[in-house]
Amino acid sequence: MKKFSIVSVDMFGTLVDVSSRKYVIWRTFLKDRYSDELAEEYWDRATDLLFQYSEDEVTPKRQYIPLKVIFEICFSKFFSEIDLDFNPKDAAQILAYQHSFSIPYGDTMLFLDSVGREYPVCVSSDTDEDMLGPLRQLYQFDNIVTSEQLESYKTGADRRFFSAVIDHYGARPESIIHIGDSSSDVIGASEAGIVTCWLNRKHGIWSHDVKPDYEVKSLIEVASILGIDIAPSPL
């Protein structure tokens, strides 16, 4: 008997690699100042600022702020640091747009094709609608839930995000497993009674009181938890 009946999965950082767009994004921002080295340095710094803002302002305060507003706030701070004359609001729009062209990780399609034959797969993503764009066609997902739809993030005080996943399927929370790369994936899903799986691609250290039920380094490992053995693709 299957332990789970529904697979919920995050999009960015879990199924697709947003950093695959960093050179395109920073070439637009830096223009004549551009170099690959600067693009890598600035991508890492801007990403750190975004995650820090989320950890300090969004997750603990459990409030909803549209992602493009968060991007604009962080870019405003960072552009001031590096003395870059580029409109932070325009930069936020560009970053959001480029999200939709993120490249899937090497294990993503193998995971979706294999697991999707056995389980309904729901995308559950803290994202604005337009950031998904063509990624909606990445796979024939059974359902897509976004924070912009609900005006609530995964760790929102109203707990509407994962309640929407549960209500859509009319399922017991413990029959759903949610896979994601961030603390909000684990904390929000756990509070809703959903089984959690932290996809730790970057070999980080978990530092939150709420612990994931599973920790994995790849989607291939997730498939194994679901009772599906996937042979890694040959190099």
C-alpha cells in the first residue's frame, strides 16, 4: 500500500534552477560593466539579500508582500551598495520575467515522468503568476497553487496556502508529501500536517526548530521514498 496519495512540489530551486539565468540578468543590469565574474558575485550577493529579507521579514512576520515588491526592495539596497544606476523596479520586473525561463535540474524530468505515472503531482510555489510563464508546460501538472493566487505565502499566518492544496484534493494532510528547497516549504507544510521533504541540493545545514520528515540531496532520492526506483541517467 502506498504511504502517500499526492505529491506536492515546489518549483524554483526544486524543479528548476533560477541561477541558470544569472548571466542574462546581470548582463542587462551591468551593460558595459559586465563580466561573468561580476555576474556570479552579484548574483550570490543579491540572492543572499533576498533570502535574508524573507527570513527576517516574511517568514517570521507571516505577511504577504508581492514578490516583485520584495525584489525591488532588495535591489534598491544592493544597487546602492555597488553604485549601480539601474531602476530597482525595472530590475524586479526583469528578474521575475527571467524566472520563467529557468532550466530544469538534471533529475527533474526523470522524476516527473516516473513519479507522475503513479501519483498526481501538484506544483505548490511561493511565486507570482507571471514568474511561471512557460514553466506551466514543463509537465502536465495535476494542479498549480501559487502565493499570488491566494495572496498568502507557505508560512502565511492564515495558513491558506497548504490548506488550498489539501482542500483541492479532499485528502488527509498526512497522505500528502511536499518537496521543497526552502525553510518555508518545510515549516508551512508541517504546520498543515503535510509530510515534508527538504531537498538540500546545496548540502546546507538545517537551523530551524521545525524539522523536515525527510532530507534528500536529489529528486531521485525522493522517488525512492515514494517507492519508485529510478536509475540515474548515463553521463
